Amino acid sequence: MANVRTVRDSLGELSIPSEAYYGAQTARAIENFPISGLTLPKAFVRAQSIIKWAAAKAHEQLGVLDSTKAQAICTAAEEVIAGKFDEWFQVDVYQAGAGTSQNMNVNEVIASRAAELLGNRRGDSASVHPNDDVNMSQSTNDTIHVAMQIAGMDLLEHELYPALHQLIADLDTKAKQFADVVKSGRTHLQDAVPLRLGDEFGAYRDNLRRHQQWLKEAATSLLLIGLGGNAVGTGINTPVGFSEVAVRYVANYTGLKFSMAENPFTFNQNPDEVVYVSGVIRNLALALQRVANDLRLLSSGPRTGLAEIQLPAVQPGSSIMPGKINPVMAEMLNMVAFQVQGCDTTVAQAGGAGQLELNVMMPVMAANFLHEIQILASAIRTFSVRCVQGITADISRCERYADLSLSLATALNTEVGYDTAAKVVKYALAHDSTLREAGEAVGVDAHALKKALDAHLLSQVVERTIQSE
């Protein structure tokens, strides 16, 4: 075969495509694990390459790696980070435990490219060795864990946080736009006392603000990384000072405040930071699911539902019913929220599967953790732009529902007493009338009715005084 070359490892020889940048261990993994066709996300490969870059920088600074070779490794790592060699990362998500194959895939690609940069043949391990040079002072056990946290922070900072910030801002705009729109409240899906549509949207906004804050607080745990703990946490085969210097280079490269984990043994045993943050992301997804559900209910109709708001029409809603428009963006957000919950379940189960000095389930944890962040960020961004920004209110319908709500009788209690108010409600039910019409029919004083049944007045928020100790 003209388009293959022979590579070797401790188990023997293999033939791989001549243009491939990976080597023998990656090739074996591709053969061994033809499981899903899914690979770990690009964000994870970038994070792994940042680790290799930082390690080479640290080794050069500490004088244990030739500067020329270190610089070639760094340049190759930078090219991988830029996505130049994405096609050569082919190891399936469902692979050998801990992620040894994934670690070697990155080691081999960077080593091959570094050898080329030094004027040698691609894959020339005598020039740049994937284990001895690229993986120096590292183990799968610490680097895969660290890569999960670097990639997670990267996606949070650059994708999820901006998307969530935009959605909160758009909900704030709607809260102000609908500040004077009076509508019927609903509890137990039954009519309740009136409120303002703006207050309803303001509640969505502020709940998401809380979840945003909780997520940022939880994510600080991802900034503590045990790089240099190596196989079990002892730092075997690492030069003195490597961990501190390498972590500092990671922080400098990413612009994020990464620092050393307090206990490298704890770090190697427990990828619990990822479990923790994933759970907070799940809770955010549940809060978003609730907003999506509400918008679907409030826009139901347009003639036989609530129809208090209209969502933007972005596509035809039916293959058989002409003119039908569905709340597709809210439905999409619901489905993503369900998937996030599924990802979190996998992360949690895998996170609890550690044994002795290592949790070997990290590849599937990484895949699900990063996937949930990516899809949630994309879903929020799309939902905000293509749904929330275009929401309008049917003001007359909202006010009509507020006037029809029998729960306005709550305010009659203070004017005419509970028994008379109950008589008004019974009459309104029996005659399908408003409370004002029913009150007039049973002889309630007109002034008392006007004062008690002003939906605009009743929907105002009662002023509260917060006393400090």
C-alpha cells in the first residue's frame, strides 16, 4: 500500500495513513473503539494542547528540555489550539479508562508536527518523542482531569456567560416594556389576583440572575488544578518546581486565574469539581425550562388559548394545518434542557465511579460536561435573539382577563366583608358576568365596587420597608 507508513509501539508494528500526524497508540485506539463515531470536543483538545504548551515552557524554564525542542513543541501546540490539525483527533469518546488514548493522540500529533518544524520526518520520535518530550512530567491521570477544567472554564467564560447575560438583558427589556400591562395572575393554573406582565418577566430575569451568580461561584472550583500530580499525586518524575511554573503558564495563556490544587492526591482521585459545576448547570437548565414552559402557555392559542403574548413567527408550524405557528424556540430550549439533565446524570454517575487513586471515567465525564455547556449556550443565544427579543403583548386581552378574574373578590373582603364578597362571586359564576356586574346586581355600593375592583391598582406592588439590624 503506497499511502501508508509503518509505526511501532511496545506491542508491535501497525500501518497508518502516510499523511497522518497521529502514531501507533492512537491507531490502536481507533481500531479498538469503533463505538459511536463521536470524539471529544475541540475545546477539550485545545485544553490538552494548552497543557502541553505550558509543560514545554516550564521544562525550558527549568532547564530540563532543550530550548529548540521546547519551542517546536510550543509552536506545534499553538497550531493544534488554532484547529490546524483537527482531523487527526479521531479517538472515540468511549475509549480506554482515564483517557490514555486521548492523551496519546494529542502527544503524538504535537510530536509529529514538532519534528516537522525541526526539519525531520513526520512522526520521527528520535527527533521529538510523544512520551519523553511532549508528555514529560505528565500523566493521563492528571492532564485529562486538568483539561476538563480548562475546557469547561473556557466554554463558560466565552460562550455560556455571554449568552446568559444577553438573555437576562432581553428579559429586563421586556419587563420594562410590559411594566404597565395588567393581567390575571394564575396559581394552580387557576385564576388568581392580578399582577403586571412586566413583573412576571422581571421574575424570570431575576431568577436567571441568581442562577448566573450561583454558576459563577461554583465555577471558581474549576480554577484549582492538580497539574504535576502525575500518576497518583506524588509528582513522580517531575522536576522540582514544575507544577507551580506549569500552572502559571496555563493561567497566563488562558487569561484565567488557574492555581495549584491544595491536595494533588484529592485532585487525582476525585473530579468532583466537574460534578459540582455540572449540577449547577443542570439547575440553570431547569430554570430555563420553566421560562420556556411559561412562554408556551402565555402564547397558547391564538384563539382558544391564553394568547396574552405573541412569540415571533420564525417558521410554519404544521405540515397539514395552514397558517399554524408553533412556539418552536421555546420547544427547542425545552429539549436542550432535557439533554443537559441527561448529561448531568452521566457526569454524576461517572463522578461517583472512582476507585482508590483514580476515577477512570473521565472521558465520558468530559464529553458530557462540555457538551451540556456548548448546547445550553447555543440554545440560550438562539432563544434570546429569535424569541424573547420579539415578544409582544396583547394588552386588551391581558386586561380583559384581569377584569374577568373572580379572584378580584379578594379585595372586596376589606370593603364589604367575606360573606358579601362570596355572594358576589356566586352570582358572577351563575350568570357568567364580571364581579363588577355581579356586585351591582346584588346591591353592593358602587363606590365600594369601584375602589375594590380596580385591577390596575390591585396589580401594583406593595411598598416594602427592609429594616437593617
